[in-house]
Amino acid sequence: MTRVESVSWRTERQLDDGRILRIPYIPLAELPTPVHAAPRLGCSVGHANIWIKRDDLSSSLHGGNKVRKLEYLFGDAKAGGYSDVLTVGAVGSNHVLTTSVHASRCSLSVQSVQYPRPLGQDTDLAMRATIARGADVRIAPSRAAVPFVIGYCYARSLFRSNLPYWIPSGGSSVVGTVGYILAAFELKRQVEKGYLAEPERVYVALGSCGTAAGLLAGFRLAKMRTRVVAVRATPRSVASAYKTASLANATLRFLTRRGWHHNTLPLRADDLTVIHSQYGKGYGVPTKRTHDSIRLAAETEGLVLEETYTGKAMAGLIDDIRSGQVGPSESIVFWHTYGNIRQMI
């Protein structure tokens, strides 16, 4: 196992504008992540103004969108005196793997409950890597059984007088979502520095809603015109425009309680676009358009996408361009959220 440098939690964070955000956090991510043009992809799909926001490079240990969330989730756990965290995901979950990789940097132990999903080579690698990093993995027989297995974990921890800090699926709590509110401001700074024009649209995979909710609230706070276009990759019971807007509003209220005062009006479900057409036959089940988009992104820009989230998100972007949903002069950003397991091998 690769030796990782330990990091300590901090009680507050100073933002670029001088504002002090009084929320515990642990600096795990390597920020800002790059943003760059994708001219070869654009030429292939007939759009000249596509940009890639590289959150797959958020950490040289193991990147992806979870690292920004874990900065605040782990900070909250350490501030609360916890030594263990408990989280949930599908078998081979990238979220659980990322949690396990970075928890060791914070002297936190990881318990996880995982439920069945279609298996592939990368999911098997992720499961092996999670276990190799010392996570206590428990497999629920079905998704419906997850609450019972979580209850067992808490009961066992209560017996040991060591209750774990709860991290929901994907890290999508109000605390975790703060990371993507600040990510929206990071993109604004890159626009101000002239790296790209302010985008009309940002395409991102919609799973547990935290990433899209943070960007939705962040763009509003940053007074950007950018619209979040979220491509659904999980069941409607998990992911929807309503749930995303609700989480965004809850996070805005959380920030107000922590001293970030604003006059932002409540966000509505129609303040973002959710694409449902790429979901296909189920969670983790790729479609032909998923495979085509993964291949095209690799051949044109050398991007590594996967079948569950980012491949479907890219398919949604490409279909919108080809169907005329995106205007020819619109600047669009693909927010790359995948933590590539193969970079760890």
C-alpha cells in the first residue's frame, strides 16, 4: 500500500475574496483542478466551444468529485471527535474507495455497507483496493436490506462505545455539498482569469445529487448565468431536479447559519435541467450511447470515462449538441467527476 501523508483538520477556511468560512475542513484536494478546451471532441460532434473541468485530477492519490466533499465531511467528523466513519455505496463503489483512501490521511477508520450492482472489471478492482486500505466492508443482500445492515453496524459500534460519523451515499449531505459550492466559485475565478468564457451550460452526472446541488447553489451565489445540466445515472427515487434543488437550498441555509450571509432566493426544480434519457435499463448498466461516448472521449481527448456516471453524462452532452439543444455559440463545460481506479495500480 502506498504511504500517504497525514493532514490535520482546520476550524475555518479563508476564501479568495477574504471571507472566512467557519466550517471545519481538511485540505485533501489539489486545487484548483484544471479546465481546458476540447477541440478534437468538439470537431467530432460539431461544436467548437467545449471545455473539460478536470475533477478527475482532484488528487494524485485518488481523484474524482468525492474528494471535495470529503474535505468537509472529514473535517466535521474530526471536529466532532469521531474516529470512525460509516458510509454506503454499491459494490465496488468509487465513493467508498475514495473515502477509504483519504480517511487514512486523517486517522479515520472506515466502515462501509455495499449493495449488489452489475459487476465489471473496474468494480472488482475498486472493491479489492477498498479492502486493501483497511475498510470494514459489509455486503447487504439487496438494496432494500441496506438500512438493516447499517442498523447492525450502529448497534455493534454502540456496544463498543464508538459510534461512527455517518456519510450518506456519494457524500451528498449539506456538509459535503459545500465542497461543490466552492467549486463553482473556483470555475468563476478561472473565467475571470481568462481561461475560458463564462459557460452557458455545465454538464455533470447526477447520482446522489450533491455535486449538481453544490454547483446549482454555487453558480447562483457567484452570480453566474451558467445552467446546470445533470444527466441522471441513478433511479428516479434517488435523483431528480426536486431533490437536487432541495439539497441546494438546505446547503444555502446551512451556510447562512455558519455566517455566509446572502440574499439568494430559494432555488426551484426548474432552475436546472435533468436529462433522463441516458439512464437506460438500470443503474450501472451502460447503453450503446454510453460506450460510444466513452470511446469518443478517449480517442479525441484522452479522457478516461466509465460506464456508470461519466459515460452517460458525456452521452447526454453529445446528444444535446447533435439534436440542436445547444446553440452553436454556447460555451459548455463537461465536469469530469470520475476517480480513475486504474491510476492507482
